[in-house]
Amino acid sequence: MIRPLRLWPDPVLSLVCPQVTVFDANLQRLADDMLETMYAAQGRGLAAPQVGESLRLFVMDVTWKDAEPEPLVCVNPVIVSASDETTAFEEGCLSIPGIPATVTRPAQILLRWQDINGAGHEAQMTGLRAVCAQHELDHLDGIVIFDRIDPDLRATLETGYLNR
């Protein structure tokens, strides 16, 4: 089921999400709905708060637009380590449509998460995978791309977004 997207400045996008403690059919349904919503919105990632659910869960698929889909469901994700090397990438956000912003982030991360059944996983991520995972993890901490850019640029982008 495609769920409605929450748009900034919806208060749910500013909340720090609690850990997922129950791995059941409801969580599976939410993850399935989030993937369907992400694909329908032409996104590469989607966090639970973006569909109004305050839970530490995000989905992503950075390959589906150019190759076979590789959906990933990350429950209770944590960045274990991050490189000192950074990369700047123009990021879009489904909750702030039409307002991309260049964000600088670590170029490589080690991400640890649980799958939909609670099993643990860990992976080194680089490139778009690292950028997307960090962007979605920010949502779980109540952070949007506006929070990651220069304050003057933020003011300009916010004004443009709110006045359109």
C-alpha cells in the first residue's frame, strides 16, 4: 500500500525515533508499504517518519533506477564507524520535494542493522549507498537536509520551499 508522505515541516520529521522492539507482521507490512511508497515516489530511500511512523526503520534501493532492484530494509541501524574522508553530494528528499541541497558526509561508513526478522547485519558502504544510508539514518534522529547545510543557504531554501 502506498502511504502518504509527510512533508517538512511536519513535526514527526523532527522526532528522534525509538528502537524497534517487536518484529512481527505489522513491521513487515510497514517495510513493504515503505518500499512500495519509495518506488512510487521515485526515491532511493525512505525512513519511517516520512510516512508518519516514529520507528528506527528505513528502506533503500540505490540501484533500481539503473539496474535490478536491490531493496534493503534496515531496522535499528547504527553507524559503527565512518571515514575521515568526506564527499559532497547533491541530495534530494521525498519530504522536501524539489529542493535539492549539497550535503557533505563521510565517504565510507560501516553500518550495522537488523533485518525485518531481527537478525543482525553489518556492511561497509561507499558512494551512493553510504550517502543514502546516512541521509535516511538522519531522519531517524529528527534531522533533515536543511540541518546539514550552511545557515544562510538554509534560510534561502526554506523561504523558497515555503513560499511556492
